[in-house]
Amino acid sequence: MAEEEKTDGEIFFGSEKREYPRVPMNAPVRYRQLNKEESDKALGRFADNSNLLSQYEEAETMNVSKNGIAMYTNEELPAKATVAVNMHISIPGIACNCKAIAEVIRRDKSDNPKYNYVVALKFVKIVHHNLKNYRFLDLNNLLDVNDPMA
């Protein structure tokens, strides 16, 4: 495999080949694992999800993508569990609060001394975001980071 070269003045994006590239981001996350009944209600078309996070645990994002997040946590969330999450996404020039329903797709041991696990979540439903003030931007566009080298 040939080595990629970097010359002065160029930005090296690496070789990200994922369908939904990830943006490294450390931000606090509030989350709560939902039971089956709560999950079914939250995913319903006319769900009232305003009180889903009245009780919550705290975590920290590792990275964010258009399709989900990876977060550090001390709770051992099982694969396929449904989780309500609330986080603040901050990218230069834009800040957004986001509440979503997500599915745990992977859990690994963490090498971060502050947390026991890294949990990968796939967004199932975006419940709320406050990007309404940005006329030409929605949450999917905000998190849609394309690698120009791909």
C-alpha cells in the first residue's frame, strides 16, 4: 500500500472510509436506558418525549456522526437497548441542543480512566433540535461530514 504524502499547506484528512464519517467531540451527554414500554411510546408517531430525561445518567461523547454517537459511560448498556440522549453539539459557528432516541449497537471496554465503557449509539429518531434559526441547515446536514479524500 502506497504511503499518502502531505505537503506544506495541505490538510491531511486520513483515510476515513465510513459511510457516516465521525467528528471527534467531547461534550456532556445526558442519557437514560428506556424499558420496552417507554421505548415503544417514544418511537410512536405522536409521542410526548418531553419527560424522557427527567431522570438521567451522565456521559461524555467521544465522537459524533450523522447516524449516531460514541460515548464514554460507566453504565454497562446492553446491545439493542433503547436509550434517550440529550447533548449539546458545538461546531465552530454553530451550536445545537439535540435530543434523540438511539439504539445501542456496540459496547466495549474503555481506555479512558474516567469511564468503564465506550458505547456506540445509532440514532433511531431525532426528538428535538434547535437548528430552526439556521435557515439552510438541519441536523443531518450539520453532522454530514464528507472526507474529500474518499
